[in-house]
Amino acid sequence: MEKFVIEGGHKLSGRVRPGGSKNEALPCLAATLLTDEEVTLKNVPRIADVEVMLRVIEDLGGVYEWIDDGVVKIRTANVKSTTLNPDLCRKIRASILFAGAMLAREGACELPPPGGDVIGRRRLDSHILGLEALGTKVTFDGGLSFKAEKLQGTDFFMDEASVTATENIIMAAVGAKGTTTLRNAACEPHVQGLCRMLGRMGAQIDGVGTNILKIKGAKGLWGCEHTIGPDYLEIGSFAGLAAVTGGEVTIEGVVPDDLRMIRLVFNKLGVYTELRGNDLFVSGKKELVVVDEFGGQIPKIDDNIWPAFPTDLMSIAITVATQSRGSILFFEKMFEGRMFFVDSLIAMGARIIFCDPHRIVVLGPSKLYGTTLESPDVRAGMALLIAALAAEGTSTIYNIRQIDRGYEKVDEKLRALGAHIDRLPADAK
């Protein structure tokens, strides 16, 4: 176990390159089970969740090798087992993604209860309903058992635009007979990335980037090379930390179309961003001021499915708001546990009114002071790290494995920008 010790109050400046998207890498790793041929994935973040997914593949009989920085080769020709390791699955919610791939490959999957962040109820109904529509029998007895004698293409309307359910159904559908039309599908950049990878493997998917996908079942897929896109959630996180520390940071190699709503929302908080080709320049030298709505009304930031503001950046935006002059309402629509981390911000000196599990009002700016913190989940952990960088004095953050699950070498990247941050054993004095 490790901790971060952060001396706050230093301006961060320089250039940083985001890692590959965790949320694209995880389904792409599961998709390697759809072929016996070798798959090479590039720009893969070497984070805890990725390592767990690789260990699940290895436990099933697959082999993998890191051949370069961010490059992993995977071959699953010898996979025969359909039972996933319960000790590994409880470490990561993305283990659910193996269901669709294993159904397409073997017609069965025994899945122990998946783990992951405790940020509220995370239903599995959309996965089950979609896989059942393709011909799967699903039973529950502590874990989930998926069995299908034959997957058959269908016309299915999802009851919610769940990202992981969309990815699961896509992977099962590429192994089904006939064509599947998937309506109300999620269309986040990482879903698009998975579809592009499957296309390189020989799948035929129309409508990529929209909420209606047409997936033609394939008799067999082949190996491929696929490059994981940059993590727009890490990009948003670095934009937030640049804004609150008063420096100037250039984030390299972004996909501008992925950042449209993120830049709009950060603009409401007074964060100045500028696209310079495929780089995003963020200046923290200007005073952060909340932009009121027409007529001087208090503005609102809420999250929703793509292309709305992503729920995973709500924690970051809330932290930025504590340093922005004005009042603003945050409405978290997707997870009733997402807001609970604000108690830690309040302990640091933030002025926040907790209305209910889904809504808070932030009144800024507030002077933050260093304290002892604990990371409750990936995104809240990064938000607290940003708060510590902006605070006066020293902060200690425990349970940083949560941050490591989503951010590759974050302390090294921060030190390169001028942050005073040390990674130490949790029991170090």
C-alpha cells in the first residue's frame, strides 16, 4: 500500500501527454477473445485495471506480452475455460465485458460478481436484456451464468444507453448469425474505438458514432493491430489542475471532437482553453470566474450520456468550482454516490452546500488547506489530488491504488510539470 504526499501551492506548467483511454482499452482487451489470432494493442495505459484484465485472459488460457512501452501482444488460441476467476473479477467492474466475448467464442460464460468503484447502484439489467435478446439464457446464483446454444441477430432497443452493456452486446452480436440492430446504443469515444478495432478484425458495424448500430455477424474474425485513443477524462483532469494551480499547461495529442462539451463546461467555470492543432493549451493565469446564465441566474452543470458532460469528470469540475468566483449548482444524474467525496473538500475549506445525494451548490473561491485524505474511487481520488495541489500546506492521500486504476504514472507526470509530490509506502513517517 502506498500514499501520496503533496506540497500544494505551486504553479504547474509545461507539456504533458495523456495516456491511452482506460475505458477503450478494457473492452478491447476483452475483444481479443473473439479471435484465435494474435492481436497487438498500442497506446495501452499500464494501469491496475488493465493488468487485472490481462490476468483474467491469462487465467482463461490466453498469453500476453508487453513488447514496448504501451504495446501489448495477446493471443487467446488456447482459451477453453468459460469460468472467470472470482478473485480477479471482484477487483474490477469491467470483468462483465468478458460475457459478450465469451458467448460469441464459446457460447457460455460463468461470471462471478464484478467489483469496481462504489459510487452508487450500477445495474446490470441492460447487459442481461440485450444478451437474452440475442438468444442467451441468463441465470443468477451468487454469480451470473450465461449460456447460448446459438446467438441470433435481433432488433433490440436498450432501456438505457449503458456504455458497457453496449460494448457487451456488440461483442456478442459479431458472433451471432444474421444482423443485429442495436438502438439507443451508447456512442462515447471509447465505444467508437472498440467498433473500429472490431472492424479491423473483420466485423461489419454500421452507424459508429451514432446511437443506432447495425452489426453483421461474422463467421470468424482475425487478428489486428489497434491503437487506443487518448483518454479524454485524463485530458479533462489535467485541464482542471492547470486551471486551479495558476500555470500554463499544453496537453499533447488530443482528439478535438472528444472535447467539445468538456471545454464548454469548463468555460462556465472560467477555465480558458485553446486548441492548437491537436494540442490543448490551458491557462490558469486568468482569474477563474463562474459565468452566470442569462439574466444573472446561477448556472448549472449536469452530466448525461454522450455527447453530454461525462459523469467521470463531475468530481474534477466540482474541485475547479471551489476555486472559481461565483455560485454554481452541480446535478449528478447518474450515480447517487458520486458526490460523497465533497466532505473531503469541505474539510479542506471549500464552501459547498450538500442538497441531496445528486445535487450540491459550490460557492467560490475558497482557500483550501492541506490535510489527510483518502481516495474513495478513481475520479474522486484525482479530484482530491487536484485539490491538494491547489491547497496551502501539505496533504497526504491514502488508498492511491484507486487513482492508479485510472491514471498511468500520474505522480511522474505531475512532477514533470513542477508539482511537489512523493509516492511513499503507506506506513512511512
